[in-house]
Amino acid sequence: MVDIRSAKGFGTTISIALPLTLAILDGMSIRVGDEVYILPLGYVVESLQPRLADVKEISGQGQVIKVRGEYLPLIPLHQMFGIAPRYTHPSEGIVVILESEGRKAGLFVDDLVGQQQVVVKNLESNYRKVAGISGATILGDGGVSLIVDVAALLRSSRQTTDETIFS
């Protein structure tokens, strides 16, 4: 909050009230379609552009990706959130390898935007609980970016990725 008080002959006082605690997060910005999301950096193992031969279809189970001899479930973020992607096959985009609670998965996104520290805003207190989202932040350009709940995303990777899980 900013408070400006001015009195003729006495001058102007400008007061800025800042919260005592701010939740600051190191995050990786990713793009899917026209949307930018933040992945908490603590969950990110690596990112790569997979070869066509490393992506396999499992009948009725979605796709998996082979990374260093290990097959990981592949989560297309555009399907999870019902977004029109720029790329439809993982070999055209980027796969971010995530790990949480002993589970690993590859998250298929269109692009990596960058790495930055963001101030976390709680969605529940300002809006409502949103499945698959842990919070939001305001970017430097004024746009709002949602922070992905990676733990929930990896728990959902056991379900089929042929449908929108978070809708």
C-alpha cells in the first residue's frame, strides 16, 4: 500500500507498507500456446528436446519418453489444462523432467522462457482453489502467470493423459 500525504508549507510524506513475509520462489518460465506458466525450480531435474525415437505410445496409457535408459510418463501440459499448443509432438517442443516424492515424469511444453524469482500470490485467498495450480505471480511485463503444482501433476501422471484431468 502506498500512502501520500501533503500539507501546504509542511511538505509531502510518502509511506509504503510492505508485508513482513513474502513467499519468493525460484522458477522456470515455460510457454504452452500463448500462456506462460512457472515451474518451481526445486522440482526441475533437466530439460531436453527429445528425438522422435525416444517417444513411445503406450496403448490406452498415453506416451512415455526414454531418458538415459529409463522410461518416464510424458505429461502434455496443453492437455492437462485444455490449451491449444504450438506443437503437438514432443520432438517439436521441449520436455522438462520433473521429480517429486520419488516420482519422475516428463512435462511436454512448447518453449522455455527463462529462469526468474517470482513473488507467490495465493489463489485461494484471492479467488478459489484451482486444481493443478499452487499460486500465481505477476510478471515484469504486467502479465499474470500461474504456478504449476508439480506434486499434484506428478500424482496425476498415473492417470491417463488422453483427457483433460484439471478442468
